[in-house]
Amino acid sequence: MTSFYDRHIMPKLIGCACASKPIMKQRAKVVPLAKGRVLELGIGGGLNLAFYDPKLVSSVEGVDPSDELRAFAEAAPRPEGLNVTIAKGTAEALPFADGSFDTVVCTFTLCSVQDPAAALAEAKRALKPGGTFLFCEHGLAPDAKVQTWQRRIEPIWKRLAGGCHMTRPIASAIAAAGFQLQDQHGMYLPGTPQILGWSEWGSAVVA
């Protein structure tokens, strides 16, 4: 049974944090690149929906395990004509056939899934041959001093932020899952503590 905090307070806190100006700018860098039938892993509160181009996207199908966040996603703004379906599910066990999607979008999700390797394997399975994996995540910083503080604070942070991890690698984990990185960038987000602010984004295809 989930607690009152998990059901009513944490989703709102996560929604506010994930809608910060620096993070929304990051979303805007990758989401408009999506094409065709799109799967969004961990759609959360639906903050990406405003960035999809309905001229390029035939449909967006999002999954998320949180009832509260899916309710926010259902009400989230999106362009007129964008076909959106939101379902309960986890990134580690997607309810879709192999090769179903032209694009998989994964933004600020790998930090909180139970098993990042399984989630990436499922994303790879769900993509059509030649499909694109678009990502934008926060995780393990490149600087040793920042990493030290990430490891110190992460146990407390995970309990407060719905299992969000600070120390998970990003691009290297995507490559290890069998993707070939096509485009990769990294930076500390402005106005964000460095322990939470290291972000990597780009695109990949099945290697």
C-alpha cells in the first residue's frame, strides 16, 4: 500500500521539478525530433506532449506506472490533432509487440525505473528496424567531486523523489544495451545543483 506522501505529495513535487525551465528546455531539444508512431517511456505528467509535432507524429503512446501522474498526463496541453494514448505500465515490461514503433522517447525516466538495463532492452525490442531512440536524462556527473556528493546524498534523495537515482550512467548504459549513439551532448543544467544537474541527451539507433 502506498503512503499519503507517495500518492498525493510526491507526484506534485516531481511534476514541479520536472517542469523547471532548464528541464523544459532540454525536452524541447529532443522531443520535436520524434516521427511516426511514438512510444514514450515514463510519460509522467505529460510534459513532453506540448513538444510533439503532429505533422511528423502519427501517434504517441505513453506508459507510466503512477496513477496520479497518468491523470496529470491526460490533462496536459498538447498540439491540436496530436493522437495520444496513455496506459498503465512499466518501461521494463512493455505491452507492445516487437518492432512496433518508429521512435522511442525517454526523458528523465532512466533515473527512476527499477531496472535501467531491462527498460533499454524493452525499448530496443519495441523499435522497428531503423527506428530512433531519443533520450534526455540526468545522472552520473563526469566530475569526481560531484560524484562523491551524488553517492552521499542519493540514499536520502531516492526516498524523497520516488526512487530517482543520481548516479546512473546515461550514454554508456544506452550503448551497453546495444544502441549506436548518433548524437550525444552533455552539460550541467543552469540554475540546478550539480548533483542533480548533469544532463545528457541525443539520439541512437539499434547497433
